[in-house]
Amino acid sequence: MENITWMDISFNSITKVKSDWIEQLPNLCTLHLHANQISKLSDIKRLSSCKKLRSLTLCGNPVAENKHYRNMILYYISNVVQLDFGA
């Protein structure tokens, strides 16, 4: 799985981002997780270990309803330059 650079796992009722599968994706640059059931910012923080991650979508998850969601994501995962299909 270390060669995967792009992954779309949207619309899968995912509730957690697990560290064990993140560790298996060291070259991940784009991750689409929109329209799932992720509700905790702590799950999103785990993505900070993906040092090559540049594009991330989380819209449609309960966590995205947080007032400061965008700022928190960009703070914890500072290498992301595109969040939720925007700049």
C-alpha cells in the first residue's frame, strides 16, 4: 500500500480514522473522505502523520459542522493546501 498516492473512500459510513491504516500510506497525497460519519477532531488529527497529504475532503461528515472546523484542520494538518474541494 506504500505506493498509493490517491484514495477516495467517500460515502462509506466511516466513523473513525485509524492510525494503523494511515501508517501504511506514507505517500498519500490526496484523500477523499467526504460524506462519511466522522465526528471527532481527534480522528482527523491522526492524518497529520501523512506528511505528503496535500488535498483532503471531509465535507458531509459531522466533524465539518464544527464552527472552527476549517481552521482546526489546517492547523493540525499544515501540509494540506486544498480542503473540501477549495483552496
